[in-house]
Amino acid sequence: AQSVTQLDSQVPVFEEAPVELRCNYSSSVSVYLFWYVQYPNQGLQLLLKYLSGSTLVKGINGFEAEFNKSQTSFHLRKPSVHISDTAEYFCAVSDQPGNTPLVFGKGTRLSVIA
Amino acid sequence: DAGVIQSPRHEVTEMGQEVTLRCKPISGHDYLFWYRQTMMRGLELLIYFNNNVPIDDSGMPEDRFSAKMPNASFSTLKIQPSEPRDSAVYFCASSRYPGTGDYEQYFGPGTRLTVT
């Protein structure tokens, strides 16, 4: 069975500072990894995904993530955050991208402080 | 495209009442997923369909929950009778066959259900 652990439930960070949101996964098969963002009272929006190839994945809004198979991690990073990045971030795993359900972590609430 | 459409956006009902949540997937998508989001359990899958056929309903909490997809453009999630512990945000998502090169699940805005 697959599972995702997001180690931090809340991350406060000052505006223009860098941020890393941590994600570890467990899977016995090939993994496909995703980061979604949820703004208040909205649905989930895909930030980026890792399917294969380069382990460094770039997404929207200046975010990037690195797939590390040996550490079973897929941490999300941004070099300089903005107030508008305040949201809930979810890491998810799937064994077949697109046509099987996503297994989500509990989420990390990023609060950017002015 | 308008994206995944869910209705209603908010629903407040009394315990014991029937609740029906609706979802219109993106046109041309082959898969439809229902997820539930709660503070305690996070985001979890309830059921998903492929070409209108239920594939996995193991996440449906109990017999009070039922879901249908009568055609490619409409799905419902029904709770009868509703209980306060059903209070949550219910998301619908849709996706295409991976062979199209599109691996994303597209989420609707969700329905916030409150059962008093």
C-alpha cells in the first residue's frame, strides 16, 4: 500500500525567504508524485509532478521539487516566497498517473508573514 | 473549458436528511473521482469511475453513501440519512486516459457539507 507523510503540518516563513516543504512516501511499486496547492475555499491546483526522467521538477509559481529515490522523498522548494503563496500544500502519490486515485499526505499549511 | 463543476458549493442540512452532491466532469475525460476532506483524516478517496462504471468504492464509509454516474457528463454522491460526522468538504476530480499524455487530475471547487 502507498502512503505519504508530510512532516510539517504548519510552516511559517517571512516574505522573500526560502521555504522547503517536506514529503516522504512509501510505495512498493513505481511511483508518480505530485504536489497540489489549495487556496482558501478553493479546490486543488496542480503545482508540479514527477513521472520519470530528471529528478528536479519545475512547476508553476516558481516552485520546484526534487525526487530522491534513496530517501523516498519529494520535497517542495521555493527560493523566495510571496504573501500570495499562503495556502495549504498537499503531496500525493499514485501508482499509475491519471487513471488511479491519488493518495494524499495530511497537508502543510504555509503561512507567509509580511 | 469551464473545469470541473460541483453543486451546491455549500450545503447545510439537519441530521437524518438526504443530501445529494453533484459533479460535472471536464468534457472528454474518462475518469471521475470523489474525495472527501476532513480535519481528522485529510483527503481520502471515496469512489472512482472509468467510463461511467464504478471501479473502486472501497472508500465509501458505509451503506448510507451511494454514488452514480448515469452518463459521461454527470455524477452524484448521495448520503441518506446524513449524520453530523459526514460534515466535510467533498471534491470531485476528473482525468483523461494517460495515453493522451495528460496525467493530471483536475479538481472541482468542492462542496462544503455541514450536518447539524
